[in-house]
Amino acid sequence: MLSVKELQQLQWMWKKFLILILKILPLRLNHTVYKGEVKLSAGKRSKTFLRITGDTYNLFAFPSECNFSGMKFNLDLVNVIKEELCSMPPGTSPSHRGRWMVLIDAAKGSTTSPPDLSKYKADFVVVSFYKLFGYPTGIGALIVRNEPGRMLKKTYFSGGTVAASIADIDFYKRRDGIEEYLEDGTISFISIASLHHGFKILNTLTMTAISRHAMSLANYVRDALLNLRHANGNHVSILYGPNDPKRMSDGMGPMVSFNLKRPDGLWFGYREVEKLASLSNIQLRTGCFCNPGACAKHLGLSHSDILSNIEEGHVCWDDRDIVHGKPTGAVRVSFGYMSVFEDARKFLKFVETSFVSLPSLPTNLDLLGAGPFNLVTQGVERPCLPARYFLTCINIYPIKSCSGFSVESWPLSSTGLLHDREWLLKSLSGEILTQKKVPEMSSITTLIDLKLGILLVESPRCKEKLEIELVSNQSSTEREVMDIYRQRYEVQFYRNEIDIWFSNAVGRPCTLVRSSASQNNTCLNKMCRDVEIRLNFVNEAQFLLISEESVADLNNRLRLKLQNGSHEKLIEVTPSRFRPNLVFSGGKPHAEDGWTNLKIGNTNFTSMGGCNRCQMINMTSEAGNVQKSNEPLSTLASYRRLKGKIYFGILLKLYDIIEHDVRLSVGQEIFPDKD
């Protein structure tokens, strides 16, 4: 009998079954050894089994395929348990002696090798339609034989599962059908209707052909990863699962679980691999795959390791992929009937270009162990004479994620450059709008006239320019305190006409919000520099500093990549692509990495480390249309990567207390301090 369940209900039942068998059966599935006495061999049954009588029902649950390593379990184990009811080890409670039922978790195994229930007479089988078809998600099935199905009892009932009930006494009558009294609430009719088309595809292709196709791709990737080596001869990847070649070909599912190693033997974190793969439009599963037991076993994590990781703050789904020098999870690539050879080749090409060290290429990053941010491009020679650095550009971005403007000279405030990121756009639901979510914001241009005291805003979607007074009590209709980016701000809202203008400019309802930080948060003593910094609506720091030499080095690498056969079109990156506040020239590429403090004019700054770049730098606006590509972030990842993050430029904060009329000007010399 087939009963379609909501995935949540199936997971609940599976966990309940699994907990039950772990409590009552001291069996290690991976070794098929019954605590020192009786062997359970799926291929050759032991003659020491004894028939046991009794009224107790016991449940044995196991997966047909491990979702961590891909290892398949021999389904003959079903008949071993059901037909040869074994004797318990000495000291086992008599209540455990009775009739055994078997549950197969076939969610992963059914994708290529569904169990033959006429041959393996399991009582329960769990199936995931998501894994079979890729769609619909969140729906699966529990296949139940009629006799054991009648034994399933529920201690509660909810919508649709009862035939009758009495409200003021403990009485209810459940529905007669197994699927009726197990289904709580309304089932997903639309999703269920789509299953017909999924099964039609599987029947057309046949499971034999699907299995052969998917396994050939997995074996191809597995063999290629095993053969990958760095220039020094060290292996690039560590694969998880059986090492025996026969088991790998016959007893494995169409997936490869692995971790990658650096030339020096240290690990690449799985989150690092996942983030870089996304730049190449490759989606990978990373972590422990909701299988903590197999994860600990294959990664060699002891109980003390796991407890230590928790004490260090590591939890599921976080970015802490390496703790105490050991990986906390793995990378998994899976194949199905829709996968093609080009998918496998693209993945291998990604691994080769991103993680394999070759003699002709520099290593990614060199960690020197000094200073707050210690990324230095390998191969850069230190100049014989002290380099000189000069400020070449100053940029202000009044409205967060909108275009900014350049100036020759500009005043400083306690929040950084005066009026920088002092405004932002917020949706009616409270979401902060950025170019990542609303690319149209890149076409909104801004300009501040300090003499007139006006912020000028233009958009190709609006016929008229918008003028906002910098100092005005009439335009403000409301002030309140808001939590934005985990910080509390006193903010100012504007009249409805201004909100309508911006709503038309971005194509969705929104409101303009102004921070009062630069006006109200004034440092009163020198303790301010040690306690906190004043911020407008910036992500991390008051300033972003970019080097012209670093940008030129990046452009050289982009051209070289094109000459070496890249299919990306040639792009020329300018400093504005990175939305810096300050641009300087002089010295070698990425010389700023080693700076701890610096002085521009008479103002002192402190480095807060490198700026972690995201896919926003891959977006450009041409004639009002936003273009996306893999560059320059993909190239930066090949030589500016550390622990899963890609750095370019450094973040700065003010060290000095800002008095009145303190300015930065283009042409001023920069004097850095280095550790």
C-alpha cells in the first residue's frame, strides 16, 4: 500500500524508528558484527541463528545507500533479519526477543537502485520524490505492508485523521485506512499530481539505464579526483567511502564525497569550495549532509573533537569549516538522469583551475604572520627604496547602493567622509534595498552641493531631478529609532513626494531613510577611539581604500586568463568597480595588505583588515541595463583567497577625533606604518 506523506511527517517517523532500533539493537551496520558473538552476514548466513518466540515486536532500520559516502548496503540483510530471527547476546532483556520488522530508508538508494519488495520483504520503505525527480520538493512516501501497517498507533490526532470525536471526553475514532489516519492536515495535491509525469520519465528511461548513466559519471569524477596531484606530488583530494576498487564500482551510488587539500597538506574548507563553485554556476552540497554519525566516522572526529568544536562555537550550517586543523564537514557532488558529461567535466575543470597548484602558477596567498591583514601576492619583490603613496581619488556615496560622485577635496566627520552612506532605501516590509536585490539602484546618480546645502538625485526612470535639503525641518515628517545591520540608529523619514520619486526610480514601493549618526554621535573625549566608531549605513567600516597598482595587476591577470583560453570576454576593471572611498597610487600591488596604521595629510587612520568581496563586483550597468558575469571575482579567487573569503582593498577607520573643517584632498601623501 502506498501512502503519500508530507516530508515533515516522514522525517518524524523515520527518526522515531531509528531511535528505537538504536536503543534495542547493539549492532554495528558497517561491520555487520553482533557484539563479539554472532555474525550477521548478508551474503552468507550464519548457522548459529536460533528461532525465538514471543509477542514483542522489534524494528530493524537501515539505509539502502549512505548519503555521506555513497556506500550501498546489501539488501539481503532484510531477509536475514526477518527469516532468521537471531538470538540475543547474553544479558539481553527477554522483552527484546520476539518478532522483527524491517524498515529500509531508500530515499537515496531509490534514485538508481530501488529495492525489489517482492524479493526483499521489508515492512516499511521510506522514499523521497525530491531525490527521484528533483521536483517536487518537500514530499515523499512511506510504503507500508498491510499487516504491520495496522499496528501503527498514534497517541494524538489532528485534522483529517479521525472519523469521529467527542470534545469534552477523551474519545475519538480514527479513520480505517492506514494512509488516512497517518496524514495530518491537507496534503499537497498539486505536487502529488506532478508525480505522474516524474514516474513517466523514469519508466521511459528505465532505472537500469539511469543507474548505468549516473554511475559512469560518478566513477569518472571519482577516478579523476583520485589522480589529481599538486606540483609537489601531493594528492589534491581525499575521497570518503570504500577504498576497495570492486566495492567502489559495484557497491557505490552515483555520488562522490570528498575534501580538498593544499600543497602543504592543510585543508581547503568546504565552505571555501562551495563559495568558489557558485561563481562558476556549480551547486554543491557541503557540510555533514544531516548525517552526523557518518560525518564523524569518515572525518575521524572523536567525541572530544565534536565537543571541542561546539565549545569553539561551531554549529551546523555555519562557516567554520576548519576547526583545530580538521574539517568539520565535506563536499558532495551527485549525479542523476539529467546530468551530462559536460557537467562532470566542468566540475573537474573548476577543481583543477581553483585548487591544483601548478609549477607555472603562483600559489594563492602567502600568510606572513604579521599585521592585521597579512595577504601579500607571492612574487612581489620589496622595493629597494621606500615607496611613496599619494591619494588620487575621493568618492562619496550619499545613498547606499546608488551611484556616487568624485571630488578633489571633501570634509571629514565622525562617521567618515561627510554624508557618505547617510541615506538608504527601505521597502515597506522593512527590507534594506541594495544593488544585489534591486539592480536598478545602480542607475540612480547622486551629487551633493555643500554651498547650496542640497543633495541632487537623478534617475532615467524619472523625468525630473530630485532636490533634498541637507538642513531642513520642513521635509522631515518623522524621526524614530531603528535597528539596522544589528546596530541602533536614530533615523529621519521624508514626506510622501520623495518616497514616490524613489519608488518610481527603483520600480517598487520604498521609503528614503536618513541616519542622524553624523549629527548626534559626537566624540567627547579620546576614549571614543577605543570604545566604538561612528557609522552611517555602511556594512563594516568608515572607509574602503583601493590601490591603482592592485587594480592594474588584476587587469593583467584578466588579460592573461583570456590568452590561456578563457571563454569570458575581456573586461577592463576600474577602481570604481569596487566602490572605494579612497584610491591611491604608488608602490607594489597589494602593498596595503601589510599596513596597520596610516596618515593622510594630518589625519590618522587604522586598518581594520581586508575587504571581503562578493558577487556585486561582477555587476555592471550599461545604458540602464545591468550585466552580470563571473569576472573579476573568479580571477580574484585564484590569488586573493584566504579561508573561503576573497579580499581586495582594505577597510579603514578614523583614529583621530575629528574637529571642524578637517578635509582630505587629492594629491595628499600617504604615510603608512607597517608591522
